[in-house]
Amino acid sequence: MKEALGHSTFAGVWFKHAAIIAIAFVMLYPVLWMVGSSFKPGHLIFSEIGLWPEQWAWGNYTSGWNGIQGNPFSRFLGNSLLISLGAVLGNVVTCSMAAFAFARLNFRFKTLCFALMLVTIMLPHHVTLIPQYIMFNQLGWVNSYLPLVVPKWLATDAFFIFLTVQFIRGLPRELDEAATIDGCGPIQIYWRVIIPLAVPALVTTTIFTFLWTWDDFFSQLIYLSDATKFTVPLGLRLFLDSSSQSDWGPMFAMSVLSLVPCFIIFIVCQKYFVEGIATSGIKG
């Protein structure tokens, strides 16, 4: 009886793992297809069904790295990295400060301000696009990185403020009281007590901000018109020409390379990312 039960348990575990592997393969198939297509000649990318190339085209990576229209792809990577790092630093600093104010400080209209902040989460980006463009155009910021970075330094991403507020509210207030007894003011409490303990939430903010900024296409398309300032999404778009032949091979090759920074930052910060999401969701 015990032997039969053991075989049944083993079969159940094996079935669960097989199902998970199958689902993972289905989810990863587009990425695997893109990787395989990056090694195929352009005329075989959409004619071959299999993932494994029958004819290898290693020149796709060389051609793609050399860039297009006189701009090497390394320039696009550098531009995206510059914008992403500026956005990450801005969100981490200003959103954590705003979250600390909402979670720990008392001031007039605090509840009203917090409610208005939550309302902005439900406001579609396209609703504010035209007013923002008019404002940035009057400031002379169009065709520069300022419209993409400066708003991040004004705590405009309410999602990250709410995420950090939930995390800070879960920290014991006795820590603040002990720091106050030791002579710390609000700024010192924020810097010496809250920030070291809120690392998981800050890492979560870092990962999401980096990925969303790195993958952003629409905002960068609206504000950037000079090819020398293009980011990775706009650089990849240059390989596709609706009026002539498109370089699908180099485009897929550079798409694979553009995923490398995303994988690196997620793998490095995975531990804190999971902890930040779990803790922020439980504590309130």
C-alpha cells in the first residue's frame, strides 16, 4: 500500500514538473524564435518553421552592431542606458521621499493628497500626453532627454509611491521613536532608519523603472526626432523600412542584445525583487 502510494506521489510530482516545463516553453517560445531568427538569413526567417537555423548567418550581429544611417547600435544602447539610469535614480530618490512623508509624517490635507495621488494611478497616460507635450515644447525640451527624465525627479510615478508607502507602514514605529530619542529629526530618520530597511521596495522600484524606461517606445518616439539621440526601441525601428527592404536579421540580432541588460538587472536583483513585492503586498 505504501509502495503504491509512493509511486502515485512520484507520478503526481513528475506530472506537475512536466506541465510547468511545457507552460514555460510556450511562454518562452517567442524569445527562442527571436534568438533563432537572429542567426538566419533574412529570406529564411519567415519561411522556416523550426527554431534551429538550417543556414547560419553570423553576419547579422556584425551588421546590426555597425548600425544604420551612420549611427552604430552602441550609441542607441548608451542613450537608453543614460535615460534609464536617470529615471531609476529619480524615482528611487523622490518616490521614497514622498512615501516616507505619507507613511510617517503628519501634515494638513495628508489624506486628500494621498487620495489624489492614488487617483493618478488610474489616469491613462494618453490623457496627459498632449498637455505635457505642449508644456515641454514651450520649455524647449522637445528633441532632448529632459521630458523623459525630469518628471521622474518630481515623484510622478504614483505606483512606486504607493508600493513604498505600504512597505514603510509595515516597519515598526518604535524604530522612529528610538531614533527621535537619540536626537534624530525626520531627515535623519528617513536616511538612517527607513532607507536601509526599505531596500527591497527600492530594488523593486529600480527594476520596474529600468525595464519600463528601457522598453518605452511611445514616449521616446514623441519627444525624440534626432537619430543620434535615438534609444534602443527607436534604433530597432530604423532597421524596418516600409518603403524598401527591411533588415530583419540584424534587427532580431540587436533585439537579442537589447535583452541582455534586462536579464542582468533582474537576475542580480531577483532576491530583493521577490521580497519587496511579497512584503509590500502583505503589510498595510
